[in-house]
Amino acid sequence: MARLISKEYEDDISIFAYDIEVEDNHNYYANGVLVHNCKNPTSQQGKAFLKMQADTMIAMTGTPLMNNPLDLFIILKWLGYERHAFYQYKKHYCVFGGFGGYEITGYKNLSELQDQLNQIMLRRRKEDVLDLPEKTYINEFVEMTPKQEQIYKEVTAAIKANIDQIKMANNPLAELIRMRQATGYTGILSSTVAESAKLDRMEELVDEVVGNGKKVVIFSNWTQMTDIIATRLKRKYKGVVITGQTADVERQVNVNHFQNNPDCKYIIGTIGAMGTGLTLTAGTVEIFLDEPWNMALKEQCVDRCHRISQNENITIYTIMCKDTIDERIHQIVENKGLLADTIVDGVITKNKEELLEFLLS
């Protein structure tokens, strides 16, 4: 028997239950584990996780599918619903093609996977169980300055000239970071040109937010960006920063300062360090200077403000440079979000070479 234990949900939550039947004086207990950090069954973490067993097993996560249907293998395998090895699982749900026929080019049998999830999953979305304010998403497109555009073109040309080597890299997408940095702030790549249309627009937005008596939360993937954001904003306003280099004690101090001090107008953080586990409901506007690679991570960031105790509507800005890799990544993030919604609530179908061509187009 599966029994819903909590009446409050900080984030969307899915509980995949196996053999649950525990009752003692109307108190319900279950052994459970959060599984959203265990997506790869071939990693040491994934292998160790699959070895864990208990009389009662529950897999809990707000993001059961972050990138593609392969993310669900560990959940189904650990709970005993998937009897096959990872290789057979991929053969059943993936379409192969590309060089040598080994590249995953698409997915199949997704309705079958969805039916299986519906039978074993207890899912509650925030909008179903909480009366939270509305979220408004705004995509801001900015024109790069001439010098910034020139640096972007030079970086793109250099990458295209070495595309064959990049295709052979273990993580070819990491090779494209310089393009993303060029759209963010040229000072990361150049000692003579320090310009950013994104940062200029961000400052305008922050001025509007503070002028309206509100607070703002700003995200980026890289500390190099958070550093320059802080340098710009501290000329006008007081605020705090949280990155991977911020100690745990200092992190909570910064959160408390943002939440409780009316003079603290902004909090800046990397997606990795500030995107989960924090409550930032003092903020009503969020700004993304760049995006993570999937919608689930972005939504986790958004939910730092959009959660219990938030009484005001939330506005989320995503700032992108027109006709650059920013727009391509945004399309990928949207596509992954649609795929997750389709399978879980109701991907990229390119192989590696096609994906690189799309990002560089």
C-alpha cells in the first residue's frame, strides 16, 4: 500500500514506490532515497546505488527525467521493474544511427514507458497541491556590440576550423564554452575588449526591480560571470554572492542576509551552487545570464523563489544574444522540457555531429 505522507511540497515530487506497507498508530514510515543524482548506471555512483537493497524501497525525485528516457533506467532497475541490462534497455527505447550505427538518433516505445510510470509513480505537482503565485517567463534578446560580435565570430571560426578534433572529444559540448563566454562577457576571453550587451541589459533590469522596491536573483553557469556581475552591481547596490567557492556557513549567512535585510537588493550565484536547496523567496525577479543544458536544472533554480511562503508573482528573464549559440541552447532546453513533460506528465533526436552543426549554425 502506498500512502502519501507529506501534505506540503517545496518542489514537484514523484515517489516511485515498491513494497510499501508500514503503519504504526497512524504514523507512516518508509525508507527512501532521492535518485535524481544517480542517472548513469555505468558510473561508480550508479553501480553502488544499484547494489543498495532494503525491505521497503522508495525512490523520490522532483526531476525523474532531466535529459532523455535513459535517465529512468536506474529508477526502474533499482525498484525491480526493469529486469534487463542497460544495453537491452537502450535497444528497446532508443533509435540508433549515425557513424557505425552506434549513435542515439531518437527514441521509440515511449508510450510503453509512460504507461509503466503511470502504474508505479505517485506524482504531485506544486500547482496541484499548493496555491502559489504565477510565474511569468520573458525571453530577452539583445544585440551584441560590434566589438563583442567580432570576438564571437573569431571564436566561432576557430572552433569550426578544429571541428574534426572537437567531434572526437569525450565531451564536445564543453569545447563550445568559449562561444557562450563571448556572448556573456568578452573580458573573459580578451584583455583589450571588455563589453557585454547582456550585462548592460541586466543592469537596466536590476535598476527597474530595485526602483520598484523588489529584490532580484541572478544566475550564471560560471564564477567568472558572477564575479563581473557583482563588480558591476556593487557600484550601486548592496548584495551577496554564492558560488562553489562559498563556504557552507557563509552560504547560509548570505541567504539570511538576502531574505531579511531590506538593504540587500540582490543575490548572485552559480547554477550549480545556488540552484538547489536554498529558499530565496525575498526575490520576485530572476535573471538568467546563461542557461543550463536542461529544463529540470533551470526549473530548480526558478523554484528557489517560487515556493512555500512566496506571496508575490515571479518574473523570470532569460537574456540571450540574437543569432548566437544562446538561441540554439534555449531551443535544446525547451525540447528537453517538452520530452520530460510528455513521458512523465502525460530530446534531442540529433546525433553528436548534427547537434554540433545545429549549435554552430
